[in-house]
Amino acid sequence: QVQLVESGGGLVQTGGSLRLSCTASGDVDSGADMRYWRQFPDKQGEMVARITKEGLTNYSDSVKGRFTISRDNTKMTVTLEMNDLKADDTAIYYCNYWATGSSDWGPGTQVTVSS
């Protein structure tokens, strides 16, 4: 089993920035994908960003150009830099570790963007 510890998040005004971080420990496969998902209060959630061990990234259309995901394979840490935040980015953000046959989730962190 993999444990995920998340940090970051909070309250920010429209146009502001926040950084989320997540560190995986335990039975970690260094080749695992690391992902961030978000759950909205009133609509279906979505995968925000994904990064492979090699550094290949994917983003949802709603955050492209504003969010950047990165990882440190030696520390099994993933970071999500969020810029130009909008009210629609308000959600609970979850770190997700995904490897073949294994998927683990962090407890989630609240991001609130005030307009």
C-alpha cells in the first residue's frame, strides 16, 4: 500500500496562485503515474493533470496554460503549480498514485478561489 501526504491549498483571490504538493511513501513503484484530480461541490470531478516517470504530462483543457505539474522521482513528490486561478477552480484536489494493479489516493486538500 502507498501512503500519500498532501500539502498546499487554501484560499486565494481570483488571479492568484497556489501550489499543491504530494509525497508518496510505502510500497512505491517509482514508475507510477502521479495525478491530480479535483472534485467540485456541484458537478462531476475531473482529472486535472497527470505526469509519468519520464515527465510526460497531460492536462485537462480547463487548466492548460495555467497549471503545471512536475515531479521529483528521487523523493516521489509531485507538485501542481496553479496560476491565474478562477472561481471555477474551487474544488477539493486529490493526489492520485497510479501503477499497474495499484491506485491510492491522498486525503484531499481544499482550494477556494474567491471572486
